[in-house]
Amino acid sequence: MNSPVAPVRLQKLLASAGVGSRRQIEQWIREGRLTVDGRAAQLGERAGTDSDVRLDGRKLQLNPGPGAGAAEALLYYKPIGEVTTRRDPQGRPTVFDRLPAPRSGRWIVVGRLDVNTAGLLLFTTDGAVAHGLMHPSRQIEREYLVRVRGRPAPQTLRRLQQGVLLEDGPAAFDRIVEQRPSEPIAQDSPYGQNTAYRVVLHEGRNREVRRLWEAAGHEVSRLLRIRYGPVALPQDLRPGGWRHLESAVLAALEAAAAPP
């Protein structure tokens, strides 16, 4: 039987259990939705894994089950057509459908990919690590292979790296490198009509890669994420496949997620 964890700040306890991000948990506290041992939770509240913590009256599972150990993480090759939510009102398949069950807790997806984007997704059972990997202050690189319609002019590429104003603020690519036509993303189209690039940026706003290219006048015809921070998409992994991360890679992720 696992021993109770000594009391820690409620936000840290619930984030580590995969309930939500620390910011989201703070909002729940302000809204009066969380209780600890029968009373309304307060900002700065401390609780342990043996505390009775409830969200909207529903008791939260905080203590790992038998056999649980350190946090787990895996990478997944998301195919086009899957959504990154646990359930979809339209009945579309989700990225959680193919994943193995973790030893304890639940999988938390690190960032999102839209339904028409394929590639690398990371999952962890550690809510604090997931939150850190997505936080803008960490400036973690995301790398993509992208195919756009037409051939952008050199001044267009410079503009995309200098900065483009989108509806939610300025954005830019850190790097843009044109790819040879033999790259996998460009094999199924004439190179004269589509151009492939490897692009890097350090934030993960909604559909940001697509919106940047559209703002420059080029539609994205295919998009594949190939790296998130220190983790790259294995070349021998097929869409729909997954792999557990080795301890060294997990340690690199935890370091990337740590506060600056």
C-alpha cells in the first residue's frame, strides 16, 4: 500500500495527478469549485494524497495505484483524421483510442495538433511536466515539415522570419529551410506546384504554422510535426504507432519543462 504524500500546495498536487494545469486549478479555486476535506479550498491551500479533494462534488483520485512508480511518458505518431480530445461530439477517432493504459493516473497530451495535421504528440502522466512543456516561458522548439502551394519569394520567407501580425498577435518562424523534393512530405506532388520546408518555432498557438503561411499568401497542403523540444519523431514509426520514452529522454523532457 502506498504511503500518503506529505501536504503540498493544492495546485501542485492536482497538476501532478493529471487533473489540470496549475493555472486552471487556481481558477477552479477562485470559482469555489474545489473542496478539501469538506470545506472550500483557498489559494495557498495545502493537501496530501490522503486528503478528500473534490471538484464540483466529485472526488478526485490523487494516490497512485499498486505498482505505480515514476511518471510515464510516450510519443505517438498522430495520423490525419484523429482529434486530440478524449471524446469528440462528431464521433471522430481520438488520439487516446490507440494508447496503452498507463500504470497509474491518466495520459495528458502535451499540446495539440489539428485534425488535418499529422506527426509527433507527447503524452505524460505528470501534469506539472505537461504544463511546463506547453508554457510559453519555456520557449520549447516545435519543428515541422510543411508543404505549401506555389513557390514563396525570398522576401516572403524573410517576412515570415521577421514577423507577421496575426489576429492574436505577432508571430514568426525561428528558422525556415527548403527541403529537397525527395523529402517524404513532397513525394506525392510535382515540385513545381508545391514547395516543402522544414520550419521551427518556439510556441504552440492554435494552427499557428498554417496561419503564418496563409498570412503570407500560401496555403498549406500538408503538415507534419517531426520534433517537440528534445524528442524527435522516429523515422521507422508508422502513423498510429507509439513508443514509451526511455528514462534519459524523460529526464530531458523534465529539464525542458522546469521553470526558467
